[in-house]
Amino acid sequence: MAFGDQPAYLRVADDLRQKIVGGELPPHTRLPSQARIREVYGVSDTVALEARKVLMAEGLVEGRSGSGTYVRAQPEPRRLVRSGFRAPGGSTPFRQEQADEQMHGTWESSSEREAAGRPVADRLDIAPGDEVMRTRYVLRSAGEVVLLSTSWEPLALTGRTPVMLPEEGPLAGRGVVERMAAIGLTVDNVAEEVGARPGLAEETLALGGVPGHGVLVISRTFFAGGRPVETADVVTLSDRYRVAYRLPVK
């Protein structure tokens, strides 16, 4: 079997990866055992083990307790559409995050006061320790968790107003733009940053991923007259979505 000059474990992982992608090892098929890999590729147990670790880190295979390692079914990526368009009458936060017309989700939320840590304080242009309202959302589609979101709003702006709790009161679930307008703040700008990182254990567990699975993070901040009024992180598994932007041309 001819290979290049890569380290042995990467050469083995690359060959197995090609078999998985090419369909020779379809989803739910058991990966060759460590002994079989050692025999077929002429490598040591250590090399065989490291090759399997590479495939697990890439999310191509998963271990099943007491059974072995199996090829994972790869989800068909959906589009997470980002657009300046707003539907008439406002929208709930998760309606804005839903990926396409085929995904009709339900969500649950919980809000709690907390002192802003430095990262959130920097994003909201407030002092660390200032009070914010943190709201956590879980979005489900077909009963499965697909998106997580956490938003923060400075209580210096919304405290003791009818919109202090994003999902309660007369404008519950109406979205940041409409809620802020109700207290005299005109949202005129939004900034987003898209990045990827290893998922936290609780994130990947909630999203149905495996330890070490990468997540896609959209960090969004709404501004009114240059002042940040809300910032949020939207998190999903990185193999589940592609971020698609549709922006107006002026």
C-alpha cells in the first residue's frame, strides 16, 4: 500500500477517511478493529490507536461502549440565513435564527440577573460587574436540540421597564428592535462575528454531539445610536450549518 511522507498514523487515518467519504465504509459500519488496522497497514498498536483518535476528533467515527468504533452518519448541512430583512410585526429571537423554511422549531427560555463578566462588559460597553439580564434559549426542531443562544442586555437600559424580561411582559418574544423601540431606543445597526471553537462539554451534550466536537458561534450585537443594547452568542454544531448572508446593497 503506497503512502506519502506523512506520519504513519496520519497516513492510516487518511486512507480510512477516504473509505468513509467514498462510501466503502458507510454510516453505522463498524470501523476495522485495532488488530485489523495493524495487520492491513503494517503498523504498531500505537499507530492504529492514534489513527482512530484522529477520525474520532474529526467526528467521522464514534465509540460505542462495549461494542467498538462505528462510522457516524453525517448530517446534511442546513443554511443559517443572516439577513437584514425583518418580517412585519417583529419576530421572536429564535425565529430570526431559524435556518430555512423547512425548520419549524419550538424553544424554551430562562432569564436571570447577573453581574457582567469582562467579555460581556466589553461587548456592551459597560463596566465589569454592572448588572445585565442574561437569557438562555434552547431551540428544538423535530424534538431535537439544534441551536443554543445566550443573550445579555444591560439593566441600566431595560431595568424597571416593561421589556426588562425578553420573554415576559407586553412585548414578550417580539425581538430586540421592537422591544428597544418601546423604551425610546432606535436600533440602527447590528454587528456579527462568526467563529468556530471546540464545544464545551455541556454544549455538545445538549446539541447531541460527541466530546471534542467543534461548534459554530455567531456573536451578535445590536446598537442604538452607537450604544450596544444587546449582545448574544448563537451556538450550534459546526457540521450542522453553513452561515449564509443576504445583505442589502445601497
